[in-house]
Amino acid sequence: MSVWETELGPAVLKAHLGWLDRGGQGEGRIQLEGLDLSGAVIGSNLSGAQLRACDLSRSTFHLAMLQHVELSECRLLACRFAGCDFESAVLKACRFDGSQAPTADFLSARLQGCVWAGAQLQRTGWNEASVENCDFQEADLQDSTFDGAHFRQCDFRRAKLSWSQGPPLGTAQGAHFVRCDFRGADLTDLRCETATFEECRFHGAQAATVFASGCTLIAPDLAP
Amino acid sequence: MDLKVQNQNLIRPLRTPGRTVGGESATPSASPMVGQDAIFLSGGPPAPPAAVAPQATAPVAQEMASAPPAPKAPLEDVGGWLVSGGCADLSSDQNRQISNSLEVSLAAAIAKVTGPPQVAPSANHPGVELHNHLLGVVDTEYFIQKCAGGDPKVLLTQLERMFRERPGLRQEAPEVGKILEATSHTPGLTPQMARKHLERVLTASPSTPFDDVYTPRDELVKHHLELTSEQMDEVLTSVTHGRMDKGAHLSPEDCRRLRKNLGENLTRASAQQLVTVGGITPTQAVALTSRMIDRRYESFVEDSQRVLLKDNIHYSEQSISLNKLGTRLPESMMKRVQQRLQSEGLQSDMRYLAMVGTTYLSEGYLDQTSPASGMPLVFEQEGLEVTPQQFQRLMKHFGQNGATHGECLKAIANAAPKELRALGLSAEQSAIVTGGLPPSLKSGLEEVARRGDVMGIDVASPEKEPFTARGMKNFDEMYDILKSAAQERGRPLVMRPHVGEGYPEMPEGSHGFHRYKVATCEGSSEPKHYSLASANLETLISHLEARGYNAAQGAADGVIVRFGHATHLTQSQTERIKALGIYAEANLGSNVQTGALQPVQGGHFFENHPLLSLLYHEVPTVLNTDAHGVMHTSLKQEYEQADRLLTMFARNKTSFQVGEKHVYYRDLSPDEKKRFDPKLLRQWAKDYETAVRVADQSDTSR
């Protein structure tokens, strides 16, 4: 049973805001473990909160501040994160399958072992983020920015990383993709002249514009 | 204590993606968040921690501690203060008097040295809020503490009983009534579950329409808010020595008997208990109960201001019903509250907007009928008094073509006065039925508009009906009331209709309220209430244009028009309200909590909000919470969210439309980009407050 509104209700959020107001000192920081908090609706500032093994599936975070948040082993299936700010967040082994996070920012965030399969991540910002062993299969990352980000051993199979030529986004300048799997992915018009792709797999990817951009390709694997 | 809570054992194995991990993890271990890194206020650099004002008592206490002890007399504790034990050559009564006077002078000294208002270090806004509803400021926890001694189960039981015993409440707040009906049959209710139900009863929730929650809140304030023994003393003093109706005064003997017979229950006693157990007359009991209710509202107003101060709000305009403003919240009470806060060094300037229903801009008020006669209450009012015979004749006449009851009423209200006179109504009755505010409402507004703490009129309630020509006549009457009062007072006043917010309509056949499962327009996915909200904006804007309103005219009349919410403004309407000189009040969090804004593809709530368009067209826009507690927000959060919207726009993630074109930040000229500076939102609020302070100088009512 979800304990949202009893454990992560207004009183707890208020205490956390008090902790933030004190510059992250003293009592009140949200530190939750092993709770069913599914169905939460949060527009509040959760920056710096620590949640481990919590279930926040089907929750709505409307424009929530989630900077420096630390989530590990949490389930966040089918959540709404539109416009949320995850700057410098630390996300470990969390499941975001089917979540919607368009326009969210993950600037300088650290992600490890997270699943974003099938997620809606259009116009998201990943600049300077460090992302390792994450699953973005079939995720929609159109018009996102990856400038200066490091992606290592991430699965982008059949994901969409293209630029629609609408908003001035869709860039991956200075980004490093190491041993990532782009098989069947759409990278059309992604602007990445100064990006490096090292030991990445590209079979079936729409990546002609990427290859022609002058980016650095180290030992690309085009095998099925 | 940090907020570590119990484990529900939800740790589950997780599928790891891709190929096997090789080498060291690129992810650093989670680092504890400390110091300034912990705070990030978007839209600007982190605010430096301001020096917290020292506790006012500290210097005095230190001074006292370091002062040399009195040479002879030992120290004794008097009212919490250590004072000398008195002189041996004076009587004990004389010594006590001296001690008491010393205590008073110490308290006075402390009041004098109390510093400036204590401001938390994280204000990200100028402390000005123009759109808030007084009864919605405090949160659920407040009621748990103040009405039920901290026990959520007790509070829930109180509410269940209240709704069970008074069917009228269930009519006023049907969804809350249903929730309470269901909870009353819940076996083994834990405090946590009770708290969760209370959130649904007292705040906007996925299953609670926001307007329902004001009914239980008001009832709790009126009848259950705890009175301290000091406050009860004040009440008894006022009914013993104050001005009272004949037969309502209490004698000192009555007071002693009440205390003796009711003991601690006196503060919670009903009028009936005051008579049967307390031994006073029904007249006295009614008067005493009324004073107790007044005192509860006074406490509530004070506590609400403390909540606002914690959110760094020092100037606010609170909407409260005209009736409550006139009967329970007199200006003298506001002054007392302000003095008490000032004595603690807290500067809070709370003012009111007198609220009347949005139904007066449509014809929804016709639905408010007398249970006895079935006649709209508006027809029964003093000065109009349509008789049942007259009403029957009207209904018969206008119901000839198979019209429904509601259609008949609207036909009556929109009939030509001549036609009504032919059906037997007097000339005055005809004039009132077909247009114009009820006389009692009008005189009430005229009266409060002359109060120094009232800043204008708020037209507010669920926007369920289309605004009509008749409604615009009512708007004009309210405008004229304000114009007259403004000229008398020598200051501009505010006309603030709630418009363009809309009210989520449930799909046909659905049971209960579902915030994000609303009825949509036929053949489209657009929520029905969006189009009604835009249509109402259109009606009001067109009306203001037709009557020649603009900033200059408003200044000449002394009437500032502000649109409450304006959530579903279209592009062209935004341009037109700029030309009219109208202020917009944006309530972002509230629009999410009430369902006024529905999530669109991708989970966005604010794609349809006009904030960017308002800024582009330089419409003065002020951010607000609408109701802190009811809407689960704070002014700080509202500014954070607006800042985030502006950041996303500045990063070209979002756009707004001008004509057919989607405009991105990169498309703007340098001058146009300046319009999206988050400081501008703050500046408008500051400028508004400055204008208020200037106008205060010439206000004859202050």
C-alpha cells in the first residue's frame, strides 16, 4: 500500500524545505528507505533528498527541483518528470521505464545502472553528465543535448537521439560515448562534430550525418 | 532527528542493462549534501545565508545574567523572570506588586529591543502576495494540532460527526461528504490513515475539488479551534464588561458558575451546554458562543499571518467572503492582531479583498434556492421579496415551451422588465430580477469598501458557467461601488475577478471527482473547461473594451482591474489585456492541484500556461499561491517553478506562440530577451507594494 501522504506528505516535505533553508544543515532532510510512495504528486523542492529502494511509480513531479537528489534502487515506473531539474543528481540502479521526462535537465548528474527503456526524454539536457550502464532502449531523446557528457556502456538500441531541426538543441559537442550500443538507433542530424564514439555498435543505426560530421570514431562496430 | 522511516521491504532485484560492466565504476559514490551546495535557487546564484536576527531576548538575558546580584534579597522566580525577593520592611502584597510591575517593565523592555522581522535566509521573492484565500493558508497539520490536540483520528471523527449531523454541509461540500462517509466505516483506522484522509478532506487532492475543502476548514475554525485559558478570559471579560445586547451580559457570578460547572470544557462548550450545564440563559449563551467564535477567527488570522511570515510574505491581500469580513473580521480585530505580531518584532501587513461569488458574473446564483419554497434565494432577498404566487406565475409563463426549471429561471432573469411588470412584478422587482446586485450584497460591499484594511472586491468561486450580459451588469455595479469608495478614500482599489481558470468538468456518467480525468470537447482532446475559461476571458475583455476601460481610465476612476488566474488566456487576449492595462495573477501550483491545467503529452502541465506570453507582451504579472495549505505550495515554490519555466525557455527547450509561429528564446532580440528576466516578476510585485504604500498616505480610511 502506498504510504504517500503519510510518509512523504506535507509535514515531511516541509521539514525537508527547512533543512534546505538551513543550507543542508541540521535535521529534516528526507532520507527514506524501502517505502511504497507510489502515486505521489510533488512540485516541491526535493533537492538533496535520499531515497533508497522506494517505489515512486506513477508519481507526478511537476517542475520539481531534484538537484543533488540521491536515488538508489528505486522504482519510478511511468512517472511524470516534465521540466524537472535533476542537476548533479546521483541516480543508481533505478527504474524509470516508460516515464515521461521531456525538457528535464540532468546536467552534471551521475547515473549508474538505471533503466530508461521506452521513456519520453525529448529536449532533455545531459550536459556534463556521467552515465554508465544505463538502458535507454527505445527511449525518445529527440532534440536533447549531450554536450560534454560521458556515456559508458549504455544501451541506446532503437532509441531516438536525432535533432528535429526545430529548437536549437540536438547537440553532443565534446561528448564521449564509450562502448555504447546504438544498433537501430536514430541519430539523424545530431550535431556532434567534436564528440567521440569509442568502441560503439552502430548496426542498423541512422547515423550517416553523425559519421559525416567529422566526429571521432574509435573502433566502431558495425556488426549485427 | 532526520526523517528516516520504516522499511516496507521493497528492495527488489533489478535488471542491469547492456553488456557486463567492465572496469571501475564511473559513478562516484553518493556524497552527502552539505553547506551551500545544498541550495540552488534557479534563476540566480544561490542566495547567501542572511544573518538570522538574534533572538530578541538574548541580549537582555545575557545582561541580566552578567549583572551583579542584588546584595541582600535572594532571587525568586516570578512569571519566568528572576527578580529580587523583595524588601523585608514591606508587606508581602507590596512586594508582590513591585515584582509584578518589574515583570511588566521587563516585558516592555524586551518588546522595545525586539529587532526587525526575522527573515529566513532563503527568500527568493519580494514577500508580496496578491492572490490568496485566507481560509486556505494553513495546512492540515495546523488543524490536527489546533482542533484535536495533535491526534488526527480525533480530528477525523470530529469532521465525520459534523457532516453526519448537519446535512447542509454535505450539500455544500458533497465530495468531502462522501469521503467522510466512507472513512466513518473504515475499521482499524491508524493515525497515518486518518492523516491521509484528512489531507483529502482539507486540501485539494486527486479526488477532492478544491472548493469543497473550504467548508470543513471554516467549520473547524468556527467551532473547534482551541481557545487558551487566557483567550477564554478575554472572551469572558468582553461579555462581562463590553457592549452587549440586552440580556446578553454575563455577571461575574455567571462567569464563576460557568468555570465551575464546565471546567476545561468551557472553551469547547456548545451554546446548549452553556445553558444546560453552565446555567446561563439562552440569550447569554448565544452571545458568549458568538464571542468565542470571534476569538477563534482572531487566532486563526494571527496564525495564518505567522504561516505567511514563515514564507517571507510581509504584504498580502487575502480573499474572504463579504459576509465573514463584515461579521467576524472587523478592522479592530485586525489591528489587535497586528499589534501582537509587532510586539514580537514581526511586521505583517495583511489586507482583504471582499469576496462574492463568480456566479454573479454568470447566472449560477439562480441555482441557490430556498429549501422551503424552491425559489432562488436572490428572489427572496430584502427589498425584492417575490411572493410564491408571483414566482408560480413567472414559472408558468416561462415554462410554456417545455423549458426545464433552470431554463425558466434564466429566462426570467433575462426577460425584459416590461414583460415582468406585465406578469405582476412591481417596477422595482422587475429591475432587480433582470439586473443588478441584490441590495444587501450591494450595501455590504459599499460598507466594507470603505474599511482601511480592505483593498477591493474579489469575484471568486468555481468558474462553472459562462459569463453573461447580465453578469457584466453586475461587474459594472461592483466597479462603480469601488470607484465611489476609491474617490472617497483617496486611493485606488482593486477589482479582481477570477477568470480564465475554469473548473474541471467530469465526464458524463463518472462518479466523484477525478482531477486529471476530465470531460473533453466533442471530437477533440481539449478539456471542456479550457474553452469555457477562454470564453469567459473573452466576455470580460470585450466588456472592458466596450466600456472604455484602460490604464488611464482605471487611474482616473481609482479602480485597478486584476485578473485572478487568467490561465487559459489566448495569445490575442494577452495582447488585449496589455492594452487594457490589466494585471495578471499567475498561480502555477494551484492550477496543477485543482486540475485547471491538465497534463499534456509528455506530462507537461505548463505548456498551455500563458506565463511566457504574458512576459513577452509585458503584462504586469504577479505570482501567488492561491492558498498555501490547500494547494500544497508556498510563494517560494511558486517563484522556483516560474524560474524553472524561464530557465527552460532560456535553454530553448520550450517556446510560445506569436501568431502561427513558435518563438524560441534564440529568436528574440536582446531587448525582448530582457522581458524574460526572472527579476522582472519580482519587480512587478515590489512596484505594486510601493504603489500601495504611496496610496496609503492619502487614504482617509487608514
